[in-house]
Amino acid sequence: MSQSEVHVISHPLVQHKLTLMREQNRSTSSFRRLLNEISMLMAYEVTRDMPTQLIEIETPLEKMRSPVIDGKKTVFVNIMRAGAGFLDGMLNVVPGARVGHVGLYRDPKTLVAVEYYFKMPHSMHERDAIVLDPMLATGNSAVAAIDRLKEASPRSIRFVCLLAAPEGIRNLSETHPDVPIYTAAIDRGLNDHGYIMPGLGDAGDRMFGTR
Ligand code: URA
């Protein structure tokens, strides 16, 4: 059976910032700033092989042909709510990107993802979609979001998270083997409540200061 490509972004700056984010006493503002910084660094890796095309421009000295990103604008797909923290940093690096939203909540008993919102930009078939969710735990939300996203037929789909559990990688890559996964780390596994261990706790609560 084919499996997704999994890219662990081992850049020292990403790893350093992730360690700081894991610390339990880190303030909400510091956690949010680190997430913003780490997502900019991850955006750089995730977009590394984007197709480009040459266009004609004029420098102050002469005309030249120079590369720009090919095709319609990238769409970042925010899996609400924790994907929002990832989104700001990604948009700093790709400011022209469009943004789609998928609203899912995790049923606390079954851990199954339930959809309550879905909105994408037009012409999805001409766009490359980058799906954002900081935590790939069971993988149920990512699978449900990508099931739904595929109905809109984007040109390509990538999935980006900060932390992944082996269970989530297995689930996502068996269900959507065509979707590459980008993560800063693969942790040990899930606990009985579906949290990634050792993890960093509830990413949404930590970034928004809720509990
Ligand atoms: N969602 C989180 O925010 N944290 C986890 O550890 C698992 C899912």
C-alpha cells in the first residue's frame, strides 16, 4: 500500500523554537510569538518545490525574464481553530495566498471529527492547497478536512503540522497517500485522551489562553 511522504523539518531554528513551545510555563504571548516564527520557517520548507514561471520585467537597467510562482494563488486551509495560529506566519511569507476554512470539532468521547463550517476560495482546481493544523493526533480531523477539500478538487494538497503522533501519520497517510505531511517532530504516541505525548498540551488553549 502506498504511503504519504513524511518530511520532518529538522532545521535547528525550528527545533529550538519547538522546545521552547513545549515548556509548560511558557506564557500565551510567548507561545503565540514562537508559533508565528516557526510557521514562517516551515512555510519556507513546505513551498520549496513550488512551480515557477518566467515573466518579463524591467529592472532600472534593462529588461529580463525572472521567476515568479506559477498558477493561481496558493490557498492555506485553516482547520479551525488551532490552524489559525499557524496561518499568520504562513501569510507573512506568502502574503498573496487565499485562505479557506474548515470548522471541525473533535467529539470528546469518540474523538471523531464533526464538521460545522467549510468555505474555500473560487477556482480551487487551479490552486495548491496547504492544510494547516498544528497537532496531528488521531488524524481524524485531518482526514475529514482533506476528504471534504478533495470535493473542491485543488491542484495539489499538502498537510502541515507542528507535532505529529505516529497514529495520526498512519491514519492520514493510509487514507490520503497522495498528501505529503510536513511536521517539525514525530512524538511517541497518544495518551488515553487523544493527546500527543510528550507533546505540548492543547495547542488551541495555549495559543488563545483558554482552558
Ligand atoms: N490537539 C492538541 O491540541 N493537542 C494534542 O496533544 C492533541 C490534539
